[in-house]
Amino acid sequence: MYGINLLEVAKILGATAASNVVFNKHGIVRSVHQEIIKYSAQQNIDMVKVMMRTLAQQNEQAYKDVVEILREHFTEQELQKILPQ
């Protein structure tokens, strides 16, 4: 699947959630949003799609919250490229 290692995606999401619990600086939604922005900036859209699909499967409300935050930073055309179909 696009050369994406699902274990790597799980590690990223897991590390994000763990750091949120340990440091309690931001909500998990904000942390996941930052990871998505980072991978988007690196133009690793395939990784972003996998992260968003994984988030949607694990926590629908968190997915919706992240989409709302992304709407503030991306155009609708860019969102169509990022969000899983």
C-alpha cells in the first residue's frame, strides 16, 4: 500500500497519544493535527492519508475534530487530496 509501513503509522499515533498523556500539554486532537501538518509540509500525502484513515477507524469524533482544524489551514482541494475517500 504505497510503501507505507502501518507499524510506523501506529508508532507515530501511539507516540503522539503517549506524549499527550505524559506531558498533558495539548489534547490528542491537537497533537495528531501537528503530525499531519508536519507530514503535509514534507509532502508525504500518502502518510497523511493513512494517518487520517487510521484515526477515522479508531476514533470518529477525533477524526471530525482534526478535519475541522485542517479546514482552517487547507483549501477544499487540498483537503480532498489529504482525506481518505
